[in-house]
Amino acid sequence: MSGLSTVLIVVGLFLLGGVYSFVKQQMPKSLIILLSIGAAMCLVAGVVRLEVWN
């Protein structure tokens, strides 16, 4: 099950990159907040899955 954890962590990092890009482009704050919440959820889910299964 570490494959799914890896995918979640990669998606979370990709979303964090999107947050950084949106901040630099000065996109609407609500969009930045939603994207950062999604990134945090993916990263936390990936790390928790790694901790649980290993």
C-alpha cells in the first residue's frame, strides 16, 4: 500500500507548487485557501498511510 501513499504525497506537493504559483500571480484568496487545504489533506493522508502500513 505504499504506492498510494507515494501518490498522495506527490499530489500534495504538486498542489503546494500550485499554491506557490497562485500566490505569485495574486489569484483570489479563496482559491489559494482551497488549494492549500487540499494539499495539506493529501500530504497528511499520505504520511498517515505510510505510518499505519509500515
